[in-house]
Amino acid sequence: MSLDHRQFRLVALAALLLPALAACEQPESGVVKPARLVSAVTVAPRDYAQTETLTGEVQALSRADLAFRLTGQITEINVKVGDHVTASQVLARIDSEEQQADLELAEASARAAQAALDQATAALARQQVLLDGGLVTRSKYDQSDQDRRTAASSLESAMALRQAALNALSYTELRADADGIITRINRDAGEIAQSAQPVLSIAHDGPRDAAFNVYEPLLYSAPEDLSEAHVDVGLIGDQSIHAVGHIREISPTVDPRTGTVRVTVSLMDAPVSMTLGSLVTGRVTMPAAPAFVVPWSSITIERGLPAVWLVDAETQTARIRQIEVKKYTTQGVVLASGLSTGELLITEGGQFLYEGKPVLVTMSGMP
């Protein structure tokens, strides 16, 4: 077969294919797009109460770090962590040899001053008798009176020094400031305790708190909502043991290691079995407020952001819209913005849709 004959056959074949290709490129103006069956609900806000469940521990409302007022070597510690103590109970002691010597010296000085006063008082009495009998001059009597006054002042000073020595001796004993439980021991017997340096920590009996480490985003609620929120606190080991509390304090700083904020919950009528250090769960319920809560099945992605499919009521076609999510929950997705009351939200069948796709709607209830 010659080359010209081959070229003729190729041209003839192209002539046959061109009409078919042209027909394929024509717009489908006359083709009717089939509608996609979807489920939809009418959007309406409903009361939503935000809840969070956290884990923490029971603490005392009032705590104290106890320290000696004097510097000295610790000779004994009479308690251990977890012991229950009573007010004024001796918890620890430091070496009191120096303070005991100072007290003995002060007591000796007080006794000497007392003896001097007794002698001066007796001398003044004798001078009074002699003065009444005209056997001594007035100046002699006045001198005796002055001696008695000086002796009285010396006794007063000696008694003050004795009291100071007694106080110093009492400072060698570390006593509980109230009934409570020992939570920490910072020093051991034999160590040198500096004055005002905490040796023991005590959690006072009485009202209890529950402390939680909360991630900062959970605190974005309005302050008034947090102050009104109720917290149901229960023991991890036995949820039947629980108490109700309210948020008493939120730390103004974030822990740099964990990225959490310390939240303290004041417990009301905490049961006795909810002891210090007990691990608890806290379920925080915020005051209910209107919000749009949509099912998980209605959420899709549009340009990397969350979105939903809606039904255009006039054209009965699908329209996509980006939304702002406030919170993801097990019951659904709470929206911050993006929907309006009365719109038709597609909850099932959205995975087969595109913008402008005709839809056949079956109504369903909001889960």
C-alpha cells in the first residue's frame, strides 16, 4: 500500500469521527439532573447547658505552714504525715538548753529583786514609825521611800525578763494552731531549723475544697457563668459519695509545665468519707442558654474549615456554608455562628452533594 493511499484512509477516518466528537462537546442544556434524596431538619436554637468532667483531689479550705520562731537543732518530731492532731498539741521541738539557762538566770534575778523589794518595804515601814515619833528627819524617810520605789521597778524589770525567757523557751516547741491533719514534713530530727522556715504543714479540720487543673480553653465562659455554675463532685472509687460545690477561686496564672489553670471548688456539706487527698471527679454544669446544636453527621469540610449543607428553599438545591464551632460534644456540635432559625439543615446524604445539586428532602427530627 502506497503512502498516499494510507493518508487517504486516515483522513476518511477523521471525517467519520469529527461529528461524534462534536456531539460529545455540546453542553448538556437539555439534560435534567437527578435529585439526590437527603434528610433535613429545620434549624432552631434550644437550651444548651455546657458540661465538663474533670479529675482533682480534696483539699482543706484552710491550711497553715508551721515554723519555729527561733533557730535551733530539731531534737524530735512527734508526728508523721496523715496524723490527726489537736490544737496546741506539741508537734516538734528544738534544742532548748540555751533558753532553759536564760530562764534560770531570769528567775534568779527576779527572786533577788523580790528580796530587795521586801527589804526596802520593811525599811520604809521602820522609817515611818520613827518619823511618827519624831526620831528621824523627813529627808531620811523620803530616801527610804525612794529606795522602795527603785526596788519595785527592779522587780518589775526582772519579771519582764523572766516572761521573755519563758516565751523564748516556749518557742522551742512547735504546736498545732488548730485541729487538723499533717500534710507535709519538711525537716527531720537532727537538722537545723531556721527561724520562720516551714517545718510542718497542717490542713485544718472544717470545710473542704476540691482542686482541679483545668485547660485554659475551658475557662472561656463568661465570669458570671462560672460563678453560677454548679459542680457535682464525687469520689472516683465510689460515685455514690458526692457533694455539690461552686467555683470559689480561679488562679490568675497558667502552669508553664502543664498549661493548666488551678480551679478551686468549695464543697458544701462534704461527707466525712471525702477525706483529704481523695481523688474525685468534678462535673461542671454551666447555666443553660439558647444555642444551635447540630448532629455530627451534618458536619463537612469546605476549604479546610467546618461547614454544613443547607437546602435552598426556592430552588430545592444544596448550598454549602462555613460555620464556626463553639464546642464538640458527644450529643452533637455546638455552633458559635453560621446558622439562622428556620433554615433547612441537611443531616444525611451530604457526602454525595455539590453546590447547586438538586435535592429531594425528607424531614427528620433534630437528635
